[in-house]
Amino acid sequence: MNTLLHPAYIPNIATFAVIAQNDICWEVCDNFQKQTYRNRAYICTDRGKLMLNIPIKHVGKNQGRQLYKDVKVENDYKWQRQHWRALQTAYRTSPYFEFYEDEIAPLYTKTYDYLLDYNLKSIEIISDCLQIDMPNLKTESFEMQSKTLFDARYLVQAKKKLEFTQPEYVQVFGDRHGFIENLSVLDLLFTEGTNALSYLKNLKLALQDA
């Protein structure tokens, strides 16, 4: 199915299941919205669920809304070092962290000016780890309602709970916090490794066309 998606930061499991199961077109012509997965992701640490947030440079109110592709990352704040340390602390004891560490680490050493470019790179690297092709199709203009694509852009909304049944896998801190659903796909990758792709392809999602 040809599906329209927002590029998110190290996307959650549900979003990556959509990527693994469908032909994707990236929405790159929309306005940036706050409090979405465009610049946040969730992992599980020894203290529970933790949000990783990419700081962005805000424009003045008189300039109106920014296009997503124009949003710049606030690199004066050392967020990459903070995020990488959080990932190391959370997953260094997981079965496959060391296996994928060298592939993921460049996301936290190379500086990117634009959030959209960074998010697409994060998806590209994770796709390579999963051994699937990185989708390259992008929108050329914004449509409120897509006439040709299944619209799954709502998956980027962090406050919208997606109703689906997620099979449990063994999480690093599952004995402390129980199973936490729909974390960043890195949680699945670091714990399930080469089994992660089959997990994503078999995940049943009741998507609704937006």
C-alpha cells in the first residue's frame, strides 16, 4: 500500500512497522508542529520511560509557522551527547546493542543543521540495520487530504494513542517496569536484533486513512 508518513526521530515501533509493510512517501512540505514525534522519541531506562527531545531553533511569532523542512536544530545545546549517553545507559546490556552500536553512533557524532535531514538519516540508518530499503519518495506539495496515498501522517502525533495489540518481547528493564508498548524502534532492534524485521512485518495495525 502506498502510504504517506511524516519522517520522525528514530520512529516508534508502530511507525516502523508501517515502513516495513508498505511503500512510503515522505511528507516534506507540511508545517512544523510542536509536541510530535518529529523531534521526540521514547526509550526505557532503569527509571522507566524516558523522552529524548531534539531542541529546535524557534522563529519569532511575526514570521508565522515554519515549514518542517526549514526547521533548524539547536546544536548549541549538546543534545546528541545526552541522547547517546541515555541510549548507552539504557541498552548497553541488551543482546544486540554492541552489534548495531557502530551503525547508530554516527547519528550522535555528526552535526545536522536541519531536523528533517536528520530524521531522514536516522530512518535510513535504522532501515539499513533492518536490511530494508530506505524509502526515497517525497511529496512535492502539501495536500490537506491526499488524493492518491493512504494517509498515515497522524502517526506523528505524540498525544494520539494508537490502538493496537503489540506482542511482548523481552525488554531490558521489563522485570522492573513491565512491558512498555510502542517505544522507539531502537528498543526492539537492540533486544531482538535480526528478529526485529519479522516482528515488524507481522505486527497487525488497524490504521485509519486520515
